[in-house]
Amino acid sequence: MEFFKSMEPLMAAFWYVAIPASLIFLIQTILTFVGASADVDTDLDHAGSSHDGGGAFELFTLRNLINFLLGLSWTGISLYNVIDHKGILIFLSFTVGIAFVYFFFYVITQVQKLAEDNSFSLDNTLYKKAKVYLTIPGQRKGPGKVAIHINGAYHELEALTLGDAIPTGEEVLIIKIEQENLLIVEKINQ
């Protein structure tokens, strides 16, 4: 406690905030890496209510409070001897604390984009346009191939037509899926 007695009150206040906020942040980080982070965040604006899953974008959460306090306290400690005017130091510390919260929102948004399911499903091709890659023989005489872009990826898929043969380079519409992996297409009238 001698460490705090020799400090000016504002510097001691920054340290009193920084130490517990840093410890809680460390615990949250460890829990995040072991996969428990979704269950430990607590809503401060709904006392006693259970967490409803919107955690990252709720303003009043324990995680956001800790991020704010980290930015506030460590900015105050770091710049205490650099900025003489204590009002400016406090304002800057609050600003950095708010920036920490917004930075957290940005990081979570980017991480959630990684969690999107962009796996390919043949069902995603239905009623989409494709280009004939290998000629499709007419009247179901055999498969040809079509090229299609789905979810930003290029796919070459086998296709049949019920009508006349469709040559390479023609644009077609996928109208049906048969046998779980064969597309039925028709020529788009141009």
C-alpha cells in the first residue's frame, strides 16, 4: 500500500481502476480462448435477466465496461507525467476508453463475418443463371457442364437439358436438381 500512498490522488485513482480492470480483462481473455466467453458476459442494464445472445452489440455489458476502464486507466497512467493539465488528461482518458469500446465492436463485427456459413449447397443454384462450359446434349442424352458463381466461388457442375442441345458459351437458367448432383437447365431466350 506504500505504492499508492506516495502518489497524487488522480494517479492513484487511475491505478485503482487499472489493476482490477486488467485482471478481469485477463480472465475474460482466457475464457474467450477456452470457448466460455459467450456465457460469462453479464448485462448491466437488465439486472437479474439472463444473457440473450446479443452480447457484442449491447452497450451496457461487463465486457464493454472493462474495455472502457482499460482505455481510461492506462491512458491516464501513461500520459500522467506528459500532460500537465489534469482536465485535458481526464478528457483524453475518457475518449480513449470510448474508443476501446468502439474498437471492440469493430473487431467483433469482423469476427462474426468469419463465422458466416458460405459452404456450397447445390440448392443455392436453383433459378440462377449459369454459362455452359461443355456442350449439353439435348433430350437428356448425356450431361454437359455449366459454370456458375455462388457465394463468390466458381463451380463447374454437370447439367442436362430437356430441350435441344445447348452449345458452349450459352447462358442457361437452372430450373431443377435431380439425383442430388445433376442440374436441369434451359436455354435463356435472347
